[in-house]
Amino acid sequence: EASDRLVHIDNGLPLDEFPYQDPADRQPLIFAVGRLVEKKGFEFLLRACAALRDEGLDFRCQIAGGGTLMASLRTLVGELELDNHVALMGPQPQGVIRRKLHEAAVLAAPCIVAEDQDRDGLPTILLEAMAMGTPCVSTDVTGIPEILDHELTGLAVGQRDVEGLALACRKLLEDSALRVRLARNARAQIESRFDIRKNAGRIRDMVENIRQGAATPP
């Protein structure tokens, strides 16, 4: 069977560039990164932030990225009266992104399947956040469940589920023990499956095995 010969090797990260930092003591910051387009689901993050504000929670949310929905998201921030809680940062350099990941208590990736069926595969920012010790909240879009196991390596919510997203963010903002447990599990998974050096070695070994097999006489 051809399927018996398939080998799955994940994409990798250079883990020395994404150092782990324990999330026990983090700012009450929800951080999000991505193009401001429908499939990222940032509208629902803003609405979740409004719910958290209405509950009296002390927090901030920063969204890094630019895109076609910048104007409409700015308008929504105003309509929801979130100016004191939410900042649309625009595009940011990688150094700022990594610094914010180490500051934040939550990385939110509320991805959805857009009306035109556009969707994310496996957002790299989730891998980077998990590598660096930032607990993640995300959805069930495409490849995300492959790395985000609910209450093991992160918190999963439904697409467009404002109430669920707000609750998950609140849990991580308030529960340092939960943050630490999820972050340590997530980092272990990254080290096991997404270390670019290990994965490059696996590819080399596979190619060598194929080469040796091809050279073996029948």
C-alpha cells in the first residue's frame, strides 16, 4: 500500500530564536497577530474584549498587523468603546512581535472560515507562541487542532463564539497555574514535533534510507 510508505514531517522552527519563558507572571495582555482580513476573526476578538470590559476585567488587547479591514476594525473599536482597552498596532517587526509574546498572558487566534471559504492552514504565530511559553486560544479551523489540544496545549473555542472566546481569555488572564500547565505542555510538543534541526535530520535520514534502498540489488 502506498499509504504505508507515507512519512509525515512537520514544519519546523529554529527554537533558539524562540526561547521559552515561563508564563506565571505575565501582564494582563491579550495579544493577536495577523493580517486584518476576515479569516483571522478579529471582529470576534473585539466583541469578546467588550464582554470582558463589561465584566470589569482589567486587561489590554493589542493586535499587530495591517490589512483591508483596518478601517472597519477601528470603527468597531470606537462603536464598542474599547479605546482604553484595545490597540490596533499595524504591522510590526519580528522583534516587537517576540517581545510582546513574552509579555502577554494570552495569544488569541480566533480564526474562522470566511464567507468566500478562505481559511488559515496552521498559523505560524501559534507555533511561535507555544515555543515561547505564551498560552494560546484558538479555534478548530483546518490544521489548528493538530497542535492545539483543548485544555492540554491550549484552549479551543468555536468559530465566531464571542462568549466562549471571552471565557477562555478570562481563564488565562486570571489563572497563572493554568497558563503554566498549558505552556509547558505546548513547549514540549514544539520540541518534539517542530524543532527544525530535528526535522531536518529526519528528512536527511529518510532520503538516505531511500537512496540505500534504491542501491540495493534485487
